[in-house]
Amino acid sequence: NHTSPPHPPRDDERRQLEVEDTVAWMLGRTCDLMVSALKPDEHLHGLISALVRLLVDKPRIGGNCCWALMNLSDQLGGQLYDETTSAKQPSPLEPYYTGIIDQLLRIMEKYAFV
């Protein structure tokens, strides 16, 4: 069997990768510095779904997605205090923890970290 040598990425593939990398980095930065701009009821499901889906992408993109998830967890991960009722409310991230952890475990298994 003759296999051809790997070819360098085409321009459109390289541009796509650059766009995905930039978007993943920007989402991480937003989750770090501007989390107050996120409306959990409107943005959280789509944001976390995209970040979890892209974890398995190229290492740099996956790294930026992990960074974004870490920032979200730092900013929104604890229980929230509701001033009107003096009660603690669960984190808006709570419904997503199982899916995030499952995806991280699949990645670890794929790369034989466990």
C-alpha cells in the first residue's frame, strides 16, 4: 500500500482553524472578564454546548474551551445568594456538570489518561 505524505492544510482549512481558535479564546476571555454580560437563561445552554462540543477539537481550541469552562465555573460555580429571600440558590451551571464531566472523561479515555 502506498500512502501519500501528509499535505499541509489548505488555506480555507487554516482560516477555519484560525476562526475557531479565535472564537474559543474570545469566549474564554468573555467568561473571565465579562461574565456579567451573560444572561444564563438565554446564553448558558448554547455557550456550554458549544464549549463541550469543541473540547475534542484541535488541542489549542480544546484548551481554550477548557479555559472558558474554568472561568465560568470560577464566576458562576458557587451557590448564589438571593438577596430578596435570603436563601442560597444553586449555581446556573449545576444542570451542566454531568455533561461536562462526561465529555472530559471521554477525552481522557481517548488519549489514554486513565
